[in-house]
Amino acid sequence: MRVVTICMPESYVDGVDELIGQNKYPNRSEVIRIAIRDLLVDELWGERKVSGGLPLIAQLEQMALQNASKPNPQQ
């Protein structure tokens, strides 16, 4: 990934920090990545993926739970 520096109004930063404080996202970068992805999907790429806009960390947790519930054939 590339590092990109942006300037945002203080109210945006406060809102992002509030989402992190509510444990909806792990950090500012993830909030901004999701917001930009959703914008690009809406404006350029068309349909949203099956994830339904879930944060990446929530998608990974979901996948881990699904994998944990599958029987392990090596046992």
C-alpha cells in the first residue's frame, strides 16, 4: 500500500475517532480505506461486493469464525 497524506476538517477526524472508539474499526486508516472503497464502488465500479460494506476486520473475523466451525478432515 502507498502512504497518502490528507487534510480533513476537524469534525471529520472527530467522527472517525468516534467510530474507532465504538470498536467499529481498528484505526483511522481502515475507516478511510472503507470510505474511499465505497465511494469508488458507487461512483466508478458499480455493484458492491458481498461483504455489504463490512469493515475489513469484521470480514476477517467472520471468515475466521466460519473456518473454525468447519470440520477438520486431518483430525
